[in-house]
Amino acid sequence: MNILGISGLEKAIRFKKSQWPGLEDREYRISQGHDSAAALVVDGRIVAAAAEERFSRKKHTGDFPVCAISRCLSEAGLSLGDVDEIAHGFDYAPYRELYSLDPITAKLYDEVFAKDVLLAQVKRCLPAFPAERVHQVGHHLSHAASAFFTSGWDECLVIILDAMGEVQSTSVYQGRQGSLRSLCEISANDSIGILYSLVTLHLGFDFNADEYKIMGLAPYGNPERFRPFFEREVQLRKNGTMRIPMLGLNRTRDERENYLLTRKYLDENLIGRRHPEDEITEVHRDVAAALQEALERCVMHVCTSFAQTTGLRRLALAGGVTLNCTANGKLLRSGQFDEIYVQPAAGDDGSALGAALYRASLAGECRNERLPVPFFGPSQPMTAVETALVEFEDRIAVKRFDTLEETCAEAAGLIADGRVVAWHRGRMEFGPRALGNRSILADPGHPEMRDRINAMVKKREAFRPFAPAVSIEQAHVWFDLPAGANLPYMIMTVDVRERYRPALPAITHVNGSARVQTVSADDNEAFHKLLQAVGRSTGKEMVLNTSFNVKGQPIVNTPREAIETFLGTGIDCLFVEDILITRGQADKGSRQ
């Protein structure tokens, strides 16, 4: 079977703006269905997956993923007529009666959540596709399928930690012999993910978008100052669940929709809210530290409680909260599990993948193989590269190489010389991390490199750390890992070995940790060859690796976007496949 999984709720923000006009833009993200995506599963195997934002260039868009669908089919050489099913990673039908109790939520159901809305979008964008072959899969079940059916394990504990599915925040499953059995659900009324996002908003960042910034800010603060607040407000239960009473303060529809009384409670009992343009002070850093500690406490509590209940020593994770690399690293170091797997597209884009895999499992086709590094997006033909080179020919200089080895040697020399290098090659990554095909690279040993890239390239907050990509052969040398440890998804933090921290200032966070990505020849042959070449130049097979984009922009997709972004930043040079692109004389002069 050929199954297309999709995610996103196209009308969610539009509905909220119609019902609650005049809110800050940041507040409209207190809603469902962002990060729409498409994934194509053929005979139980993933062949393509991509987020819609990479094509529409609208970051976190929830629009129906028509462009992502088209590119997934094109990558597989299929047409829409070859697709047997479409599976959507939300199913609100079991909760229709609950939504009918309030006239606004009833309207929300009818205009945003109902299957008829989905079918209308399919008819608009894919008019030839039969409505009877469109299916809905529960959101957390989709996440669970994305984790279990890509774990490669016959049996494991599967935990979904999220802000919110349809009505759940956390779901626990036992995955065994191709099926998922539900063990527990925690209501969205007690969601550590929602609380984390609300405090993110309170600290002047964006709800459901900037939580990773809080994770980066937390090590600069002292959790002790606000620890009593979060220990009081986040109550852990003996059965592995939790209660967060302040989320239940909201009674009216307006209060519930925008968490008005919870936010007022934070104003009165935590600190006053920070405006996005205000300075980040010690008190904000301390709140971030205590919040991160509370989240880690919850994650550890849920995971270890159900490990003890079930006796399962393998853990598969998905859901937006599991993109918190620091919490994942703490789980890894806890010794509670023999193995931990975090599905790398753990956010809502990954529910598209899970919806397709779940439907494949019902047909008995799911292969349950460990997910490779997720290069599931489109590659770019050389015709697109050449067209982009012609478009910008008056602003760039071009040097071509005959072999990958020559390309890597040139790039390694530039990196060793302190240059910031953009690297655009092969198929685009699926998920939030750039893992070596749409990356900005630099030498992690240069003391000023983090500040330089933050200020001149990424145009983002100076406190945010950068991640290292290191060859799997050398990872244990530089990081507190056993030899051969495989962490290919850049989704867990580990400690930099103390004696090497001064030598790796650009990727060592203030607490001595790093969000490491190991790279093997099997994962990505070209990127691995580059790391080896860098090692010959610098003595360490490692680079600083960050996503190829600037603040507010999705990761680049096409060669044209790569060149345009390169020219608009302080990046020194760009490699597109085996072509080195630098600024031409005219563009150099315009930037001086």
C-alpha cells in the first residue's frame, strides 16, 4: 500500500483570530495544528517526508500540506492516483459531544476539527482523491506509532509527552509485536508542556515555538530561587501521573482559550511578565532554570514510574516535549533504561509520519526498522543549481570540484581557517534539526565563533548554544560517551569531557554540556568525509553545526534559497553539492 500521512489544522489560527480579535500575534499560537507536513509510506517503508513550511516559507505553518504532498510523491516517482490512503494525525470525532457543550467550542469543532473540514481541504487541493479513502488517526496514537514503528524493537515502553493532543497531554503505551496498547493518559488540564509554553510566553518568547530558547537560557540561571513555586504547583502522583492546579483556574470560555487566570496567577505569584523587547535579567534566567528543572522532574517521574510498573527497559519517545534535549540527556544518564530512542521529528510534523505508519500497521505492512537519519525531504536536481547560479551570477563567484574528496578538502581548509561555511547537499532533513545536508558549519575551537554566528548569521539571542557534529569514531574522545555510542539525531545533551571544554568554546554550553550529533559513514557518507577532512586539518573530526537559516526563516530548501540566504548574512562561503560559491566583487563592495 501507498499511504500519505499528513498533519496540521489549517483553519485553527484563522478561527481564533475571528473569535478573539486584537490579541498579540504571540497569543494566537495558543492553538492547535501548527507544523503541517506530509509523509509517504510505501509497503510499510518511509520513502519521503517534509514539512510544508520548507516550501511555503511560512514558519510553523498549519496550512494543508499540498506542496509537501507533491514533493513526497515526486521523490517517490508516484502520482496521486497511486495513493491508497490519506491518514491525518488528528481525530476529534470521539470528543464531538464534549465540544458541543459550549457554542464557541461547537463552532470550533465544526470549522476546524471535524472530518468534513479535512475532506473539504482534500477536495480543494487533491480533487481527484476519493473521500472514503481519507482516514483520521488520534494525535497521540500517531505520535506513538511514529516512535514505536521506527524504533526497531519488538517490545518497548512508548511515552508521548506533549503540550496537547485532542484532550491529552501525556500518553503511555506498551508497544509489542506490531501493536500499541494504551496504559495511561494524562489530561491536557495537567500538561507540563502547556505550563512550559505558558511560562515561555510569560518570559517574552513565543508560545508553541520558542520553548527551546528557554532550554538554552536555563543553564545561566539558578533554579533554587523559584524551585518552591514549581514544586508546589507541579504535583507528582504515586501512579506516575501529575497535577498542575493552576491550569485548572480558568472557568469561562475566554479564560480557558487564552489561559487568562493562569497567566494572571503567574503575574501575581511568580514574576511579572516580560515584554519581548525588555532586557533578559537574572530573575528571568532563574525562572527558566526552575521551569526546566520542573520539566525534567516530570519527564523522569512519568518515564521511570511506568518502567517500574511494566518492567520494560527500552523506551521510545515522541511529542513536542521530547524535543527538550536536556531532559532527554538526563533520562539517558539516569540508568533507568537500557536503551532510549527519541523519534527525531518528535513534534507535530512527525505525527504525519506516525499516522501513515499506524495505517500501514493495520494492513500488516509496517516493517519496524530503526529510523535512519531522516533525509526524507527532496533533493535538488543540478538543473535547479545551475538556474540559481545564473540568477545570481552578477553577485557571486563560482569554483567547481570534480570529486567529493576535493570538495571536502577545500571546505575543511576553510573551516580550519576560521571561516563560516554553509553546506547544502543531497536530500533535505525531516524534522527541526539540520543534520548535515542543510547546515552552517564552523570550527568549534574558535573562541569568538559562537558570538559571531549568533550576531552576523543567525541573528538570534546570544545565550543560545550551538551543537557539535562529530564522527562516531571520535565522539567518545571529546564527550562523556562510551566508544561507538550512536546519537545521530542531535536530540540529547551530553557532557563535554572536562579537560576539553576550554578547547571547544563554541559548542560547550555554560553548564559543560553539548547537544551532540554523531555522524557515521552509513548515516551520511559525504558529511562523514567532510568531518574526516576537518580532522586532518584541525586534529578533531568535529564541526559546529547549526541549521541553514536566519531568525524567523524556515531551513533553506532550494539552491536559490541557499544562495539568497548566504548573500544576506555574514556566512563566508557556500557549498552547493561540489560547487563553492563566494561573493563576487560587486557584492563584496556593496557589503563594505
